[in-house]
Amino acid sequence: MSRWVRAGGEQYNQAPRQPPSAAHQATRDRAAYLAQARQRSKQQRDYFDDDDDDDEDELLRETAAPAADDDEVDPLDAFMAGMAAEEPQRKKPRPARLDEAARDAVDDDQYATNRREQLKKAPAENKADDGEGVAYIDGRAVVDRSQKKRIAKLAPADHRRSYDEVESCFIPGGLEAWNASHGDGSVAGSATAPSGGSIKPAPSFAAMFGAAPKASWLLKGAARAGLERPTAVQALTVPAALCGCDVLAVAETGSGKTLAFGWPLLAHVAAQEASRGSEPVALVVVPTRELCEQVYRELTRHAKYAPRTVGTVAVFGGAGKWEMARELKKAGSDVVVATPGRMMEFIQEQVVDLQERCTFLVVDEADRMFELGFQDQLTSLAQRIRPSRQAIFTTATLPPKVDGLVRSALCKERLARVVVGAYASSSSPAATENVLQKTHVLPSRDARLQWLLYALPSLIQKGRVVVFCGRRTECEVVTGALRQRRVAPWTACLHGDVDGVRRSSVLTDFRNAHGGVLVATDVAARGVDVKGVACVVNYDVPSSMAQYVHRVGRTARAVAGDADVSYGEAHTLLCRGSRDDEAFSKQLVNSLRGSARSPPDADLYKFAKMKPIGAGGSVAAAPAAFSRPQSAAPVARNPLFAPPPPTAAFAPPPTYAAPPPPTYAAPPPPPPPAHADADRAAAVEAARRIAARLAGGGYK
């Protein structure tokens, strides 16, 4: 017995510990054996078998020695511990592993789900690409029809109140007095008055602005801009608008539609009192931010000649919202140029009020607005303006279904319709005759880049070039190839992934670059005005004939000069085996059949699988010198560039042999001077005298 001492010094005896029973000892031996086996197989077990360790540790805890105060182990506990030790260990099923492709698929699905949720929550203005309401599917720009549901409508305004009368007719006597004082002019267009008669065109700026005394100050801005006489759409639209009519102007691209509505708008605003802040007098609605900035610059340039200060504010998505709201709240913000989404957002936030003083509404590119699904938004914006407003709608194409929507948004009692251009009809949109349109049939899509590298050097000599692609990735590929080959001194791309600040910078550099090449999607197809664009290349066919008209309209823009007209070229690349190209070629044939300058050739008819309309079904050969309108400068053609011959689908660039180095003959010796003989004789005499001196004879 062992002897222990307590805390107070008292001693006590402790009984010795009882040895474990045989059953308990057997259980402990079995547990020790399992532990040794686990150590030996540690390197061979799989990663997913680690859960077995927990079972063995639990077994060790169950078979541990009893506490010191237990005299004997319970036989039932020992039996159960033995049964647990003898039970075979069952492995858990190994979880199925995902390979890399499966994990990527799961991640992509999760990303797509998150992306869809973000797009549902994102504002509609931030989703705009080549205009609000445009999305990309498989890299191709398409109209997002569902976006019109995401933009909340504005609450209807209550117009059951009396508004102050606003002057809108600035020509004394109205249209009757205008038609009586002016004769029939020779313009390529017509204008129909609300009464059903015709509207006489203005022969000059002096006659147009001189008839309206309160708009005579606009003559100074036109003279400073270098304009000598109004274009056809300006000569018909401005008199009708200055007489107080609502105008629907359908004119070809590059015909000066911006100033056609800009001059009446500025005359209307300058005749009113200045804005008191957040209450503009006029609203201009455009589909894209690029067009918004362009219209803003044009109006600002001519507004500085007004008898009072006329402020202009640009409102669009992708830029500082706080700065725009601050400019709208300033006094003197009379004209607002905006995109629909951002303008409706400011109205909902009560940053701007259109009901109080806004009396002039302009919708530029009206067909694009309705095609993008902005019909409800335009109706909401128009409803916020007083019913006695004046409105001008301008567009380059007007299909029948859009024509009805536009007419419903204008006042029928004072609606004047202006149609300019031989093909500016709602049923068959066509490009302007000032553009020489050519088509090139290539064997495959890979041949397009080779054709572009071959043709660009000669096209750049004529001016700036715009290359339109259908996909953003294609834009980057073409731009990289042109930069690598150094085909042009300046090359840049413009598509939906480029932010607003970068877009403005690219367009500014393109306007200032000489011989620049801009590779763009349809972002730059509508309303972007760059002077000096000599050629447009459709690298990918457009989605519709109306889009083709707007693409081609980037060239042949109106410029200041005697004829106020410019000429350009448009090259469309068609690839064999492409269903999109074949479908578009049929539309292009129908559009070019009525063209006197760019009729469809035999290759285009063959590619479209169509027969020419004519005697015997033959195609007339294109004249060597293309006809031009009268009193216009001849078309300058570059002899260095020749399109592929009509017999071959594609002609590769010719291999030019280096010219042999010229053989230079040795120049003849120069003629001796006049005193050469005397000098030679003097030298001979000096040598003779020196030789005589050396011989000892001295000089003689």
C-alpha cells in the first residue's frame, strides 16, 4: 500500500489499482493493432478516406482504460466495444470529380445567370451601344425590343390649365404670303402645305431670313459658316417652320437636315424670354450620343449670333450625370439636346420641367427612334409638353409602318410634309445619287481583308475612309491588320465597347486626320457628320437597306461651295457562300435599278440570281465617264486604282517588278580655263630654270 499525505499533514492509505479484465485487455490490444495498421497504410489511402480516422479515434476513446475510481469494467460496455471493433469498416462513396471542362461549364452557367440578373437591374441608358435600345447577340448589333418595357413611362401631365400664348409664325401673312412673294424654284424635292398646296422653296438665305424680321440675325451665322445658298431640304423646311407649321422632313443623308430644324428652333427660342433654370424652351431628341454631341455643337455655333444669350445643354448617357443636372438647373438653359432614356430619368427625378415653358420639339432620326422601340417614350415626352407646341421630325428613311406613327405624333391640322431626293420614299429607300456605288464579289470571306489591303492605298489618296463591320471583334481584327501593315497614317476603331469619352476623342482625331481610316460598327452609321470622307467600304453587309443608306451617307456630305454638294464612293464586298450577302444583294439590285449613275452590273445580277429588267434581259455596260448632275464639278477618279475585272471573282494584287537601276555615265571633264596655256608655259619655264641652276649654269 502506498502512503499519501493530505494538505494538513494527515496521512491516509490508498488501495492499489485493480488490473483490467481479460475482455477489456483484448479490446485494447485490438485497438492498438488497428492504430498500427492505420500508420502503415497512411501513404496508400486516398484523400477522401480521411473520414475513417474519426471512426478509429472514436473506437480508441471507447476502449480507453476506465477511470481510477472504477473497480471493474462493465461487461456490457466491453462487449459492445468489441463488436464495434470487429465490425468491418465501410468506406464512404467517393464523390464524383468534375473535370476542367465541366467546371468551366458550371462557372459559365453561373456567370450567365448573374449577368442576366445584372442586366435586369441595370438602367436602360447604360445598356445603349450604337444608340439606346441596341444589344449584341453573337457579336452582331440587334435591336433590343424588350428594353422599351424597362424604361418606365412618365406620369401624364395635366394640361387643364391656361398657357401663355407663344409666337410661332415669324413670316407676316404665313404660307400664303410666302408663296405669293416667291416663284417656283428648281430644287430636287417637294413640300406639301397643310392645306394641300405646295410650298415654294427659298432661293437664297437673304430671301429666307429676310421674310422673317425676328429671324434675320440667322443670316450672319450662315455667312460666317461659308454657306452661299440653302440646300433643298433647307429651302423647303425653314420657310414652313418659320410660318408655324409642324414639319415632317424626309431627305437623303448629308443634305443639311440639322440646320433645317436648327434655324427655326433658334429663331423660336431667341424670340422668347430666357429660361429661369430647369425650364427649357426647346427639346431636341436624338437616338445616339454621337449625334447628340454633333447637334449640340452645330446649334451652339449658330446661337452665338442671337440678339440675346441662348444656352444649349447636351444630355446623354455614359457621361457625368451630376454635371448635366447642374447645367440644366442654370438660368439660360434654353435648348436641351438629349437622348430619350437620360431625359426621362431627369424628368422623373424632377431635375427638369418640360410642361412650364417648352414649346418646340424636334425628333431627329425619327425612324430610328421608332425602330428601337422608343414609341412609348417619345409619346411620354411629347405629352409632357404643352399641346400648342411646334414640332419638326427629320429622317433619311421612312418605312410605311413608321410613317403612320410619325404622323400620329404630329398635328395633322398644321402638318407640312417635305420630301427631298429622287429616292426619298417610304417604300424604297435608296442612297443619294452623289455617291458612286460599286459592288465586288469575292470568293470567300477571307478574301475581304486582302482586297481591303490592296484597295486602301489608292482610296486614301482621295480622302478619309470609313470601313463598316458588323461585329465588334471583326472591327478589332481589321484595325490590327491595318496598323500592322501601316496602310494608313491614322487608323482607329469605333464600336460599342468604346466608352463615351474615347468615342468623342476618336471622332475628333478622325476629323483632323489627313488620310485617316475609321473602322466602325453601325455606331457611326447614323447622323455622324465628318467632312472629307471620300469613300465608304461595307466590309460586312448591313442588316437592312435603310441601314445601307445611312452607311453610304457618311460620304458625299454637304459642304460649302458653289454647288453645295460633294461626291464620294461606296464599295460593298459580297462573299460567295454567305446567305446574308445573297439576301442583301437582292435588295441592293432593286435599289440600284433606278439609279442612273450606279446601275447594277452583270456580276451583281449573277450573284443575286436575278435577271435584269430590259429588252432581251441584257445589262447595259456602264459608261466610262459617269454622268453627273448639271452645274456640278466632274468626278475625279484615281487611275491608280482599278476594281477587279468583271470576269474574275477576285483579282489579287499585281506583282510589280522593281525597275532596273539606271546606268550613270561619268561626267565629262570640265573645259580648261582661258588662262590654262599661259600657266602651263610659265610652269615649263620655271622647271627649266631650276634644272639649269642645279647643273651649275645659273639662270639665263
